Amino acid sequence: MRPLFFNLAAQWAGALYGAAVSLGLVFVVGRSLGPRAFGNYSYALTVAILFVVVQDGGFKRLIFREKTLPSAELLHHQENLMPWALGHASLSTVIGVTIALTLPVAYHIEIALAFFCLGLQAVVVFISAELRARGMFAQDAQWQAIARSLSAGGILLSIFLLGAQPAYIFLGWALGLIASLLLSPIPLTRPKVAGFRVKKIRRACMAFMGAEAATMIYSRSDIILLKYFSDCPEQVGYYAAAYRFLEGIALLSGPLSFIWFRNLRLNRKDKGLFRSKLVKTALIMLAGGTIVGVFGMEYSEAILDLTFGKGYADSAPILACLLIALVFILPNTILAQAAIAQNMERLYAISACLAALVNVTLNMMLIPEYGGLGAAWAAISTAGVLCLTLAFGVLKAI
């Protein structure tokens, strides 16, 4: 238990530090740029974020899984996983930057620079995945803090030396990430681009990419559809404020799922022990989701008043409703890791795609009449569908 608490504390400290630095940067960048330029910066970054799934290529999860305990069919590819990941990120970033620079789209230079930044960030994530696979969770937390600090320093230095322009901010961000990669705790090997030629690698990575894309859809579609279908513009703000708490709780649960994944993966061949550990950890997450949900529902209005202010009082019913979803969301983090640990990434991808379909359909049906509450009901249903499909699929297989 002692190593568990130490690793968990280190990961939580790293996550909270990264979140605090990111929040501070948002305030500094927003104030420095002003509303119009900050809108341009946010637009370029949002477009680039949609491309992250391609730049990652599924290698983040593949490295974490295979470096923890190799699958028999991929054992002889161990040494090539990181070079293939680096090659894929490099090639996809070059293609993305080239397309952004050549197409006649608004803010193409800023978008190209954002692609470059997120390509470097993908490499940071690959290093983090390998550290976690080795059980070096404290070192991973330190690595995340270094990368976040240097990238933030690069952004602040660019504003100070070059001025407040979106392109300069992306340039400073990139230079900070390059500096952090020079301090990588894992030696970076020469990139290779042949990873997707290997059928088993390609199938696993494509499944992970599909799951990531579907997750992005069902976690972002509610606000987009709310803005499009709702008659009340303020509903978007009310829902977004309430949803921030859900994202914060999910952020804090992430370290637990990383640590437990490694434990599950190492015991994947002992089906009885694997099932026992899965049920135990899922029940712990279920209990945690229930406790936080009940507490949050009781004090939702006070929480919003303390954080966002009295102007967000209408967010309280939405927050109370959204917190019910934690009963499914927290166990889902473990069920998804269990599916990956058992090489069932296809089940994970199919479940995530089904959840995305359910989410978009329910949002389109409920938002026009019920606004933010309808989006919250859709979020609960989506999490429930994902939980049931993952639980049924994983438990049936083991």
C-alpha cells in the first residue's frame, strides 16, 4: 500500500501542478492578447487539437500497454515501439503543417505552428507513457512538471521579448517543448516510419485512434450542439461551468487508473486474479463516484456560488444532474483500462463509438426542449451505455 500511496501522491501533485500552470497561462495569455487576438489563438489551438488523435496515432496507449507487459504476438517489436511512435508523430506533424500552410484558410500560420507544438507534445506524452509502463510514476510526475514549466516559460518569454501575438506564443511554446525534450529522462532514438506496415501494430493503433476520436466527440459534442440548438445563449455558459467540475474530478481520477492499469496488465494471464482486482477497483471507483455525486448534489448551489459567482445560480440543477454521471464515469476509467490490459482495444473502440452515437442522438433530441438539463441527461445516459458495454464485454471475455 505504501508504494501505491506514494505513486498516487506524486501523480496527483504532477496533475495539479500542470493544471495550475495551464490555468495561470490562460489568464496571462488572455489578458496579453485581448479578446480578438485571444479568439484567434483559441481558434487555431482548437483546430490543432482535433488533429492530436492523428499525431498520437494510438502509440501512447500501445507503449504503455506493451512496455508494461509485452503481448506474445508483439514481443519482438518491443525495441521499435518508441522509434515508430516518434516517426509517426514526426510524419503526421509535417503533413499537418504542410497542409495548414498551403491551404487558403484563415490564420494558417498560427494553425501550422499549433500543429508543430502539439506534435512535440505528443513526444512528451510518449515519454510519459514509457515511464508509467516501467512503474516510475514519481519520475513521470517530475517529467510532466519539467515539460509544463519549460513550455510555460517559453510562452512567457516570447510575450516579453517578441510581443503578444498568437504566432509568437506558439513559437515560444514550441521552443519550451524542445528544451524539455533535451532533458528527456529516456534517451530518444532515431524515428522510424514503418510502424503502420506491421499489421498487428496497425490494427491496435487504429482501434486506439478510433476510441480516442469517439471519446473526443461524446465529450465535446454537448457544448457544440447546445450552442446550436438551444434558444437561450446563456445555457451554454451554465452547462460549461457545471461540466468543468466533471472534468476536474476526471483529472483527479486519472492517476488511479494509470497505476491500477499496470497492476491489471501484469496479472492479465491469471483470469481469476484479474477479475478479482477488476471488480474490487471498479467497486472502489463506484463508491467514490457515489459519495462525490451525493455530496455535490446536496451542495451544488453553494459550490457554484463560491467558484463562479451568483450569476451562475442556474447552473446548480445542471451540476446536480451531471454529478449523477460519476456513478458510471469513474468505473468506466477502470473498465477501459481493463479492456486495454486484455488486448481488447477493439471492444473499447466499439463501445466508445456506440457511446458517441448515443450522445449525439440524445443531445439532438433533448437540448431543443430542455437545454442544459437535456445535455446533462444525455451525458448520464452516454456514461451508462459505455459502462454497460465495457463491463459486459470484459467480464464475458475473462
